[in-house]
Amino acid sequence: MKIAFCCTGTEPAPWLAGLRAALPQAQVELWQAGASPADYAVVWAPPQQFFDEQRQLKAVFAIGAGVDALLKLRLPSSASFVRLDDAGMAVQMAEYVCHAVIRHFREFDVYAADISQGHWTVHPSQHRADFPVGVMGLGVLGQRVAQALTHFEFPVNGWSRTPKQLDGVRGFHGGDQLDAFLAASRILVNLLPLTAETLGIMNRTTLSRLHPGGYVINVARGAHLVDDDLLALLDSGHLAGATLDVFRTEPLPPAHPFWHHPKITMTPHTSARTLRETSIAQMVGKIAALERGERIAGIVDTSRGY
């Protein structure tokens, strides 16, 4: 068995060592142009040349939860494309989103500004019932986030393409219920996969349907958000603020207005990072299952984009 590793922007040595230790019977190699055919591949942002040469692959494992960039390439018809189910990212995402929601709800930024000016000011308490949180996208990560938020007793709404039932979460689904979902939410958390249908889904029309004083948290993909529409709604006062972890261009260009907007909190695409050891264990388990002819979880439906 041969495994090719082709992950742009990733230090290969620890991954190669981990894969070789977990699969001592396999030949694990860093891909180079003209390399001999492999049975499986571990990839992130591979060049088109990789797939042009490796047409016989049985399965391709992406080292992240999102596969939108991968699906833009011409892919071999022989291979199944497999995303990570969780691999330690769900708990990180729940931490990040809960922190962002609580930071906004408890007005920690307001207090930090007061303290920086030497002001000892206690603001009136706010009520959780006035801050319903809408989680858009209820895959593995979205479900974990929605359920984590219920522990802090926020009203939680969830929206997905098809019906999902989660304890403590009010469910909405399909295009016909998107407007009702948005209108029922004050804080919007985006965890959707990026597809042709979800590109630009957070725009002036949809974000305007949030409660006045709404708040946006984007931890999925930058292309879900229309940047100028967010800025306009922040400046008009309809939206109170935003926490953004993902952007259309990364790193964010120095001249982008997000850098200095007083109502925007940013992080550099770090809400949920791939944990190497956990990811390798998951991929190795799935390769073993495929070799036994068994079905595995996480196979991407390329027609849907996730």
C-alpha cells in the first residue's frame, strides 16, 4: 500500500512520521511531480497536477473539515473524497463560538473600553431571552456548537438543508424556513459548508432579517459573507458587531476595512485547528476499513459539495 502526502502550506515531517508509525506496513511518501502511483492520498490545497498524475487513487483524505477548495479541481473518478468527521475540531469550535457569544452578551468589550479610559461603570444586566442564537449549518461542528450554547441557557435556533432534531434547539430547515430562522435570531453563527447555494448567503437582505442590534459570527468560510453588506449594516446600527475568523482572502489584505472597524473582532482562521495525532488516527482507521471493504463515514457528496 502506498500513501501520498500533498499538503500545501503544511510542514510535512510530523505528518509523515505519524502516518509511518501508524501504518508501518505502508509506503508513505511526500508527493513530488512524477511520483509513482499511490493507493491513498492525504491532501490540503494540492495542485491540479497532483490529481492529473494520480488518477488511480482509491480515496483522498482532506486534513480539514471543509473541502470546497478541493472540489474546484478536476478529480479522479476512481477516488472517494473523505473529510474529517471531527478530529478534535468540534470542541474547539464550541469553545470559540461560546466565547464570542458570551463576550458580546456580557458586554466585555464595553467594559474593557471603560476600564481603558479609567471609568468604573456598571451597565444594566441583559437577559438571555433577548439574545436568541441562530446556528446556520448543523453538521458535526454545528450540532456541537448548538448543544454547547444550550448549556448557557440561550434560546438556540438551528437551520439546515434537511430537518435535524437536537435537544433544546428549535429547528428550521430548507429555503422556505430561512427567513423565519433569521427573524427568530439575534446572534447568527455561520457553520455552513461553502457551496454554490451558500456563496454570499450572509448579505444585506439576510442579515437585515436578524433582530435589530444583531451580531454575526462567521467561522465557516469568508465567501459566505458579503463584506460591504456587513459593513453597511454595522455602520447603520442594525448590527451591533461581528466576530470573524474567516475571510475571502487570507491573510486579510492590509487595506481591508475590517482591520480597523470598531465593531469587528477578528482572529486569523484559528477557531478550530486540525489536531494532527487525532486526524491521523481517524484516517488510518478509515483506510483499514476501506481495505476490508467496509463503508466509512465522512465521504463527500461531490454533487452537494460536502
